[in-house]
Amino acid sequence: MASKRLNVLVYSGTGSTIESVRHCLYTLRRLLTPHYAVIAVTGEAILKEPWTASCALLVFPGGADLGYCRKLNGEGNRRISQFVQRGGAYLGLCAGGYYGSKRCEFEVGDKKMEVVGNRELAFFPGTCQGCAFTGFVYHSEKGARAVALRIGRTTQEEGIISDDFKSYYNGGGVFVGAENLKGQGVEVLADYADKLDIDTKGGSAAVVYCKVGEGGAVLTGPHPEFAAVNLDPNADGPDYPKVVDALAADDKPRTEFLKACLAKLGLQVSLGDNPVPSLSRLHLSSVQPPDVEEFVASLQEIITIRDGEEYIQGENDTFHIEKPAAWSLGSLAKALPGVVTGTSDDEADTEDRILDYSTIVKRICLYDEDHPPCKETPYFNHHAFFANLKHYQSSSKESDGNFGKYLLYGEVVTSTNTMLEKNNQLLQHLPTGFTATATVQVAGRGRGSNVWVSPAGSLMFSTCIRHPMEKMNSAPVVFMQYLTALAIVEGIKSYDTGYRDVPVKLKWPNDIYAHDPSKPKEKAFVKIGGILVNSSYSGREYLLVVGVGLNTTNPAPTTSLNAIIPSHLQPFTLEKLLARILTTFEELHTRFLRTGFDRELEERYYRHWLHTDQIVTLEAEGGVRARVKGITRDHGLLLAEELGWEDRRTEKVWSLQSDSNSFDFFKGLVKRKV
């Protein structure tokens, strides 16, 4: 049950700069979507969380490498080095390049700027010496320039068209003598073509690849991840606009070069360009359209009027409420979405650049007379969704028709979870079962630091649940993630006749796995879905936002439901599957409130999970081995019996809970004696 490495982690802790992290996230997401989740990670996570098993690439951006040393010297660098030695990949950009070298020599002789010393990672077995060009000033563009890079022969073999290009530079170094270190696994991927301002007495290597054990590292002096579109031409210095123009002219070869570097590290790079899509309008509808007007009336105390228009000013987002009749023909034309780039009227940014999505007003169009027509939501058929919802509800014994009754849909949204959970005033007015769904998420959220990759074809939705405080003893909130997982699996298997044997399973506590179709003869499973439950307390109830991401029709980044069903079955559709999961979830939730996590629910859960008699290692307790037996019905903890010599029972039983890590629930488990 080995997990595919799906995370690209960008270090954002001590020493990094906000701008460098933002540039990394922007560029890497464009080049690696939908194959990887590109996310920021703190120094604490590097030190304490088991990130290595799911990490494909660790990135250290620009900043100050002394900050990296202060945070990670010792244990942190030991973990990073071991990760790369065992087949991982490291990308060090500017400060990250200095940090990945055996020795750093920065501005030698300048008493205020000098940084000299050995470094622990030593992926490049020599010295990174800088600055390659004079004029560097911390936290400023005064020393920035567009430097010419001459691409090496080995890089050209990766399919690079241009021999050279211009890259953003601001304080990076030269990898001294790199061309003489081939015997130690070093390749020069690019040289500085411009005359250096320092005498290195050892070449002009600007970007190098270093073979490290079973893995590898790419280290750079310049910043090939900086895109001109994200640079402000009015920043420091009269010549800076010329720098931005020069970088813009070479954007294509810069992108090609960076793709080649990522491919060199073994990553699967997107064939085309993946521009960040603009946010689309949101569409609010109900199974009975007139109910929409009643629902909006319940929001009146949080609605404000500005220039005759209605707004909800949330803590994280601002929502503008519209009705279809208010749309002009011009704005309607702009609102119609493209293939994956639905626009949000005048809020849409015409250029593909780093955006602060919280500042963009989200427009909600109300449908109180009919469901949204397909021409306005071409990637989600509301008529099909509500028809299937009513069909499933009609055969349910435990449904009050609340889950899915109100649906908020957007073709392109930030995150369905963020829109609900981060706007508390709005959340407090939402009824149980209110659901938000989307075709594409540009800032999808996962547990802790994790992000579930959110390409088109993935079923993404978040549902609100108001959980009464008086039910906390008999029906603890912690079981909501188990109910959600069970609802997904049972919803898939009861989708229609013939789907009962679709090979999907539960991984404790909140992941969905499917049989790997690339290994039909092996008992191999890959992750196809994840669950995130956020809770807050208000009055005499808990407000829960249950978020789900499930690969349904999209083959990347792992596999999908449609890739694992027999050819004689009809492919899953997002609308029908969402309706089935919601009705199943409501049935389970209704029963749970009445009976708690009783024996029947427990048995249904075990029927679908992966872990019966699985042996786990309790790393926090010196490698004690234990066999999984189930979960406790009071607090949902994992039950395991300790194993001794030759895996014989020691008669000790432990209840296990996650240490709140974000990467692997079966690493770093905390034990408690029963």
C-alpha cells in the first residue's frame, strides 16, 4: 500500500522571503499541475512531521541561507539529506543553492554582508561563491538584473530549443569548479554568459545538477522561477523596467529550461502551460427553486447594501448577491466560462499572475425560478444533480432531504472549504446539508499543510453540518470523518446496479483508496480521495464543514473511479455521484445522531477499511510493533495489540491517535495504554 509521491514542498520557514515563496508556488503549480500538490511547508514540519514518504520534491527558495542553518542544522538537515539519498529530489534556488553546497562564501571581505562557512547538506561538493554580480541589497530590487544564461549540452538534450535565455538575478552565486566535478556526479546545466564581477578561478556555472545517492539536487544561482508578469516594473531603480522587459521577452525559453530541470529530477512535467484560471461566478440554487428566496431572506442580518447592491462581507471573502434578471447582456457574455477559465466579470485579471484571491469579490447569482441552465454552467448539470438527488431521497428511509437541498456551485473557486469555513458570519447562518461544489479549485485545502490536487474531473465539495452539543457524549464529532469516508465508499458502491464491487477502500482516518489499475495482479492501492473536517463552536452546537476531494473522471495525479470500473458499466458522472454520496451521508448522519457509532455502523466501517490485522510501527516509542484490531467506539481511536518476539502478542493493547501530522497517519502515532 505504498503511496505515490504527490507533494512538492516549498520551504517557507526561517530564512525564506515571502516573495520568493510566492514565486515558487506560482511557477511550480503551473508546471506540475495536475500531477503534484505544490504547497508551502514550515521548518517545524521538516523537523517533526513524516513528510518524506509523500514528497516528490523539496524546494528551498530565495532568502538568507543562515536562517535555514539556524532552523535546520542537525536533525533537519539529516532528514533532508536522508530523503535525497533515498531517492528524493531537492531544488535550491539562489539562497537554496548556497544552502545545498558544501561551502558558502558570500561577499567575502564586506564586514556587513560577509557570510562564510561550511554547510551540512553538501549536495554540491564544492563552494558556491557570490555575489556573481555586484549591487545586491537585501529586500530590494536595486541589485536585480536580467542575466544571460548559456544552456549546457546535457540540458539541451532534454528538448530545450534555445541555447540561452535571460533570467532574473539578485544576489546568487557561482558553483566554483563545477565543470571539473563530473566524477563526483556534477553536471553543469547552465553557465553565466555575462562577465562575472568576481574572480572564482573556477568557471561560471550558474545551475548545476548533483547526483546524490539514489536521488538528485538541482542548485541555482539565479532565479529561473521568477516570471516577469509577477514583477513590478515600478520597483527600485530607473533601469528596472528594462529588466522586466528583458525577462518577459525570454519567458518561453525560461519556462522550457525550468521544465527540463524538473524532468532531470524525475518529476512528471505538464506538457502544456497551465495558467492559473480566473474565478468564476457562483450559482446558488435549490431542489425547489422558490426556496432560494426564503434562504436569502434568512441571511438579511449579514447582508449590507452598497449603491443599491447586496453584499455579504465575510471575514475572508466578500460576496456580491445578484439575480439573473440583473445581468446585462455584456456582463452575461463575460460570465460565460471558457474551457477551464471562467471569468468573474471586471474582477478577472487579464494576465496570468500571482493573485490574492481573498481581495476578489465573489459574485453569487441566485436562481429562485429554475435551476441554472447548462449554457451558464457547462461543466455541471444542475437538472441532472437535483433529479438524481430526488430519486435517491425517494428510496431512503433516513432522509429529511436536507443534504444537497441548497447547492452553491462555481466552475472555478478558491476552495469550497475556505469559502464556508473561513467566513464565520456566513457559516453561522447556513443550514445542515448546505453544499458547495466546484469544477476547479485554485487553492484547495487538505489536512494541516496538505493540499489535495484539484484538477477538473475531481468531485470536490464541502457540506455544512450543525452538530448539537447535547449529542457530544453519544455521538462525538470525531466520528464525522469516519461517517464521511463510509458515505463516499457506500455511495460509490450503491451508485447504480452493478457497482457494488468497485474496488475502493477506507484508509484510517480520512482517506479513500482504490485498487491500482496499473498493477491488476497485485494487492496494490493508491489514494484517490481525501477528507477534511473543520469544526468551530457556536452557542450550543458545533459548526462543521466537511470537505471532500475524490478523483472521479480525471486520471491524474494517481487514478480515478472511471479508470477502475469494468468496461460494461457506465462511467460515473459528477452530478449523480454527488447526489448519491450526499443522500448516503444524510442517512448515516441521521442514524449516528440517534444511535451513536453503534455496532452496525462499526461493522459497516470495517467492511470497507484496509487495516484489519495490519502491523504498524510506533516510531514515537522506539519502534514498537503493533497489530491493528479496530477503532474505539467512544473516541474513535485506533486499537492495536502490542507485538513482541516473533510478532507474538504481549497482552498489551494500545489506543492510538495521530500526532496531527499532515503527511502520513501511520507514522508518528502516539500510543496510550488501555
